[in-house]
Amino acid sequence: MDGRRRQPRFGNGAYELTDDSPVYVISVAAQLSGLHPQTLRQYDRLGLVSPDRTAGRGRRYSARDIELLRTVQQLSQDEGINLAGIKRIIELENQVAALQQRVAELSAAVDGAAAAMRQREAQVHASYRRDLVPYQPPQQSALVVWRPKRPQD
């Protein structure tokens, strides 16, 4: 529901199980979430929780799906929110997670561009010629009158 990629829970190298790995059949998911299997089917039909499907069309729930089922249950029973409202909450939370991910990506890109700019600026400063000195006007000014010599007649 939060859109973050989680670390593997356990694995044997060839196949790693994560919180998104679809491993639980509907009866186990119902038991883990504290809901009736028919409720899980209803939530799937409504699009609240969409488990993966096997080749034979059987539902396979992940640990993240179980967490989402518990959240739906809590919002419904404890907060009194109807299923349409819960679906909208889930959609908005997914949007927020996606936007937060995008902001993090853009922030990293900006940080990278700023670092590249600072590096380029340092290269430009390093390329300055050191044998040139800036012109400084004299501190005192004097007026000199120039008179050309007249040719002698």
C-alpha cells in the first residue's frame, strides 16, 4: 500500500521471497487477516485488494496483501468507513507513495546536477591564468598638459 520496495524476507539465492511475493492461498490469507474467505473474494471483486492469480485462476496473496486486508478491516470496523471510501483512501495513498518516490528521484537528479555544476565551476576556476594580474588604477591622479613643440621657423 505504501509503494516502497521492501527487503527480502528470506531467500535461497535462486528465488527470493519479498513482501510482494504471492504465496498465500485464500484460506491462509483469510486466517492471517482475520477475515472470512468470502470477504476476501468480495474485496477482490470490488478492487480493494487484488491478489495475483495462478495459471488455474486461484488467488495468491502476498504479505503486503495481508497487511492491506488488515487495514481495510480496521478502516471499516474501527473507523466506520464504507468500502467505496476505503477504496478511495487506498488509491490516494498509492498516489501519494508514487509522488513521494518521484519527488525523491527528482531531488536526487537536482542534487546530481548541482554537484556537476560545482565540479564544472571548480574546473573553470582552476583554468584561470595565474600570470595575469588585474589592472589597478593609480591612487593619485595628476594632470599633465602636453604641448607639442613648434617647428622652428
